[in-house]
Amino acid sequence: MSDSTLKNPVVLPGSLQTNRRLSQWLAFHGDGRVTVRTGKVDLGQGISTALAQIAADELDVSVTRICMERASTVQGPNEGMTAGSMSVQDSGSALRQACAEARKIYLDLAAKINGLTPIQRAELRVMDGEFISSANQTVGSYGTLADDALLDLEATGSAKPKSVADHTLTGQTVSRLDIPGKVLGLPDFIHDMVLPGQLYGRVAHPPSPGAVLLEVALDAINALPGVVTTVRDGSFIGVIAQTDYAAVQALKKLAAAARWDEPATLPDMHGVPTFLRAQPVNSTVAGEKKSDTAGPNLTSSEASRAAAGAQYFKASYARPFIAHASIGPSCALARCDANASGEVTGVEVWTHSQGIYNLRPDLALVLGLPAAQIAIQHVPGAGCYGHNGADDAACDAVLLARAVPGRPVQLQWTREDDFTCAPFGAAMAVDLQAVVDADGCISDWQHDVWSNGHSMRPGRSSTPVLHAATLLEKPFPRQVAINMPLANGGGAERNALPSYDFAQWRTHSHRALNMPLRTSSLRSLGAHCNVFAVESFLDEMAEQLGVDPLVFRLRHLSDERGRAVLNAAAAMADWPNRHAGERREGTGMGIAFARYKNTGAYCAVVAAVHAEAEVRVEQLWVAADVGLVVNPDGVCNQIEGGAIQTVSWVLKEAVQFDSTRVTSRSWEDYPILRFSEVPKVDVQLVSRPGDKSLGAGEATHGPVAAAIANAVADALGLRMRHMPLSADALLQAALADPR
């Protein structure tokens, strides 16, 4: 943050507060084009299109004039991570203000050059970049007045962005800017990059989390056709070759030549919830509400509750470790410069990381270089949905590239690497207790979540967290995943604080300090399991109380926006008539709701399932409130994509492992939802143009999970509390059912 930011009391919107110089965001060109820079990266979520719309709307230019520049540490704003569905909120609001200020600067200049009076200046309007006077005369344009110096100053907050009523592009569907290249198969991904003099690298990763390299004979590998050199630094071993094919063939030989010590460090795969509860933990009170006037509570004796007509409920829920399972394996390119002594003096990296500014300090620590000597450029890769192997692959590429100074090295992980070496979404166990008073209202609620931390991203610690950092001859200590503060969305405790109006409640987070498998951010973090647990528990209580699940939720929800999406989803699915007429055997419907992070988008879901030997989700009705909608089609894409991904998580996905190794090493070992299994998804956006935009990408994961479980219970009378709700799990639940 600059000194002037500290002195300037004006609080600017979003990321503009910490990136106040307008030239970081915008540049105008003589031909009428406008370069827009952002620190957020497009991972396939379409954020580039939404941000282009915002800029074009505020500047009054055609979207076709906007050139979205990819995030780079060389220029552009530092917006940290692209995560938490915050891009439109943080980057969009910042860009809207920056464009409003740029528009004012250029119009003021046009008025000055043309000698306009203040009244005439106020009457100036912009039409596709041209400045038009009240007499319909063109008095300039962004192109004719383009001058980088005009924006080489800090935002002041003095310009007022347009009102919602004056928006012409915001709220309209604009075709995605990135789709044509993808449809035509253009070489747009990092895997397609070829730089002059490029070499190709592969790394033989340790076969298990606790493995240590004992020995490897490199001479035979160096003698293979096409091999340029091999690299060994402690337990980090890799090969560099002239072609990708030669690198792949050499990797097979290298992996076979390596001998490892592999201790048994992994818990019983089938007893992970028990394992989590038995570990040393860092326990914190994530939040609580106390009431002196509440009815019976959890500390009341059973006799006291009975006398008061209250009922006590208790249940436990869980999810397994989940892989990111990106369709394309992690990849990066790196080039190192060195002096005459062979010391690295500068590094360039091309990566599909979600946070290039966060990656840079970790690379600097690994290399022993000042961060300023490392330049990182984002290039699209496969969607990562959290902290997958992209950052680790970038580090691998740099460690190989420093062995061949001046030559770029492309490093690509194998499918097996992505399944076994990238961080996982943390397994979770959730214990819930509640008391319902004689009036049928929840008088006390307790939520305990047990989990490893959900964040081990680069750039947040004085110790690098990159996979290779612990393998070096001089290794960095292994780190344990943390949970981000609730003010930043939280981790394991995300959505563990009630969205409902319970009279009294408390939430405890128990972060396990032993981390047998490396965990970090996976899309929606703890919200996926917490909402699954909360909304399943509410359904169980409603069933035992003989109350309609929708009515029971509305009884405890005063937030009008939450009530609106619940009622909208119910109306879409004709919820009141779900049991009318003849029902097909094994069919059921379930409902669920959450406000993501308790501060983000509102989402309610109704799921229709058919369950026999396995569960099949036939249809999802989703109602969402994301405030001001920038691109309706883009929002619906995000909601549909998140819903479908959640169906895969809930029905199929679980990392498999034995006492030593991760055994999910391919798509055969880690099945995901097939195209033939994708349900119909209907989306309704509850419009709130007067409210700020809220991210849509992760709002569905918790509600969809719970709605499916609730629908299964409705269909079969079986309460499935542990994900995934696979065919094996369904069979075991049926066998265990006393009925």
C-alpha cells in the first residue's frame, strides 16, 4: 500500500482501495481500444466477460473495444487470490470506480481543450468512446486524447459511477469472450505454449506422502535419447528433454530407477471421522449467541426438557477427502537467467495459478531470491476450483529451469501426479445437537466441526507451502493447513454459523493438527459439508415433528431475501404437490437453503431423485439471489456448473488410500459424474438490481448436497449422513436399517 493511501481517508470500493493508481487498471489507445487490467484470473468462470461489461458500461464504449489483459505481476493490480466468488464484488466494484474516474478525467480534458463552460461540460455525453456535446458535435474521444500520463495518478473517489438505471450493458447477456477460442480449439491454454528454445520437463514425485528418496541412478537416464539433463535436489528428481515425448519416456525410466523409503502414515480410510475426532486439535469458538429468555437448552436435564415439552435431537455427518480432479493436469513454464557464476538472477514463470502474487513470495523463498526478481504471468489452464497442483507445478518448472539457464522449460504433471500430489479438499465430520421447544421452535443449537484446515495456499506464511519445498536437500518444514479468519470467509467453519434465527446457538471449530494427507482450498471449503449437515439435520427434525420441511425452515428464517429464494425454488418445483397423485417407487424430493459464507449469495435448491440400487438425480430447481446481476447467462452458467459438480461430489467422489499411498491414481479409481448422469437444472435468478453484486460460483455446493440427501430420505426412508451417497453406501445403509 502506498504512503498516499495511508494519508488519504477516502475508502475506495473493492480492490481499488489497495491498488489506487488508475494506470494499473486502464490504458486508452489511439485506435479506440481500451486495455483493462485485473488481478483476478479467468479459470473458466467467465469473469473476463463480466469485467469487460462493467468497464464498457461505465466508459460508454462497445464491449468489442475492451481488451482484457491477463493478470501479471509485471503490471496490473495486485488483487491477491481469485477465490471465494469475490471477483465481481472486489474487482468489479473497483473497476467500475476506476472507469468512472477515467471517464471524468477525459471529459474534463475535452471540455478544457474545447473551451466549454461548466454547463456545457455537464451536458457532454459519450457514445462508443466519442464525446458528444449538447449540439451533437464530436469534441473528442478516448482515442484522440489517449495519453498514459492522464491516468498515472491515484483514484480519489470523487467521480460517481452510473446509477443502475443508467446501465446499458450490466444486466444483459453478453457472449463469453473466451468461448470462440475454446470451441475452435485455438492454442490458448498453457499446455499449448511453445516459446523459442523450449525444453520439456517431468518430475518423478514421491509415491506416497511420507516417502523419502534413498537412491537413484541418474547416469542411465542422462544417456537416453533426447535427454538434456537430470536434476536431483534431495528427494526432488526430474528430467529435462528436447521433446515432450522424450521427457515422458525418460520419466518412466527415472521412476523405475528411484528407490524410496515409504512409512505407513495414513489412517483407516473407512474411519476418517473417528480419526479426526481423536487427533490433537486447535479448538475455537467460531461464534455464539446467548439468550437469557430462550426456552429449554442443551444444558437442561432430560427431565427438565420433558417437563417443558421440549425435544432433543442429535446427529453426525461427514464427507471424505475430495480431489480437485481437474480435467487437464497441472502445467507451467519457467525460464531462469543466471550470471557467469551460475547464480540465478531472474525468473519468468507462466502458470494457471489462482494467485500469481501469492505464488511469487513462496518461489522467492525456495530460490533464495528477492521476489522482485520473479515475474509471473497467468495463462489459462483447466478449471481448478481451488488450490490444485498449479502452484506446485510452477515450482517444479523453476527448479528444473535453473539447471538450463536461458532456456524455457515446460513442466507438466501426469494424471497420477494430479491425483496423488495436489492438495485435497479436507475430510470433515460435523456433530449437531438441538433442542426444539414446545412451540416447535429451536431454542438451542450446537455445531461442532472436525477437520484439517482448508487453506495452505502460497504467500501466507514465512515458510513456503509448495510441494517440492519439503523435498529439497535443505528442506523447508512441512506446514499444516490453517483456516482463514471468518472475516475472510472462514475455512472449516464456513457456513457453520446459522443463517436461521435460533434463540441460542454456538459453533465450535476443531482443527486437526495432524495432516496425513495434504489439504487446502477446494471450492466452497467447509460450506459444502456444513450446509449438508445443517440442512439434513433440519429435515430430520421436521420429519420427527411432523412439519413440512419448507414450513420448518421459514419458521426460523426472518431474512426476506432468504425467504424469497426458498419460496421461489419451492414454486419452481411445485413443492406443495410433490406427494400428490401416484408416486413412482424410489422417487423423492428434498429442499435446502443457505446464504454462502453468511454474507454472499442466497441459494435454495429442490432436488428430485430416483433411488434403487444407486441414486440418480433427475432434476434440480435452483433459485439464487446474487444482488445486481452483471451477465445473467454467465451467472446461470456458474450456478449450473456448481450444481452439477456437487452432484458428482455427493454421489461419487472420495479419495481412496491405504496405510501408505493414495490409491486413486486415475479416472478408473476416482469416478466422476458422466454426461449421461447429468440432471436437468432449472435456474431462477431473484433480481436485486438495487443491491451490490454477490459471487455465484460456490453458492450451490452446500444446498445441492443437502437437497439430494433429503430427497433420498424422502424416496427410501433412509437417512444418509456420510458422503458420498454411492451404491455401496446405499446398500450398507439399507442393510443397517432396522426396519
